[in-house]
Amino acid sequence: MKNKTILIIGEQGSGKTIFLKEITKYLRLNGITIYGILAEGFWLNGIRDRYELVDLSTNDRIIFCQMNFHRGWEKIKHFYVNPTAVRFGEKALHLQNISEHHLIAIDEIGPFELQGKGWSQAVAKIITESPHQSMIWVVRRKLVDIVVNHFNIKSSLDIDVEKYDASEAAIKIVHFISVNNQGKN
């Protein structure tokens, strides 16, 4: 089957990224190679102050966006976005870099991707040029149906962060991926 995607679902601020981070540990213990990006949030005085983008294959990280003004960074809502980090993320999601990997993670697919920004071009390219590539996306609960329709996802495994722990989710993902790999032509 094409476009098999695992969706990590939860409310904004519910711990989806932390959940994905925990899942990746379990999956790696099961021999699953994971590539992609994770957007880790950092708090200052009770306010989300910045996000760092982490390349999951190298653990390299870069400040993705921050609340404080930075010359040359585009302001989007409350944050200034680092253009170097955008290129960093695009490189991590480039098909050349993921063709041999079992699973690609993208944290997160949200409003920017639905507007054709953020990781939307990389996602569209993966879906069309590597249709059997298994992916795991972090998605806000209220956007799940919109994201699935927007990217024409045919088969997904939905994992709600409030209903599963990371080890249970990893077991479901391993099964989902193995079924996916059996269906490749």
C-alpha cells in the first residue's frame, strides 16, 4: 500500500514531541532506522521561548525559531524563524538522505504545511517520489483530518498521546511498518 503514515496526535502543548522522542528510542531498540526532524520546545518563565530543530540521524541541532528578534529572520506569529534552520530541516528531509531508512519522522505537520510552507514541499516529494516510504508525523488533533486530506494519505496509524504510552505505540508502529514492507512491489 502507498502512503502509509503514522500520526502522533495530541493537543498543542500536550507532549507530542516528547512522546515522539520516546518512541524513537524504542524503535531504535527494535532495529528501526529513523531519519527526519524533531522540533524541541524550550520554556523560559512559563512561556515557550524557542524551538530547536534536531536531525534525528545525527542528533545535530540548530535554533529553529525564537521569540526574541533576530536580524534576517522572518517573523511568523510570535516567533522569528531562522532561515539556516529551514535549510537544515529541508536537507534532513531530502529524498537522497532518506532512501535507505526505514522511517522518516517529521515534527510537525501543521498550519504552515497546509499553506504550502514549512516542510510541505519535502513531504509532497516524499509521497510522490517514494510512495512506500513509511513516515511518522506529529499533528495537532484539530488538524488531523485536514492534514490527511491535504496530503491524500491513504493509510495511517493514528496514535493519540493521551491513549498510549511510548512502548505500546512503538509495538504498533513496528507491526504497521512490517505490514507496509510486505506490501512493497
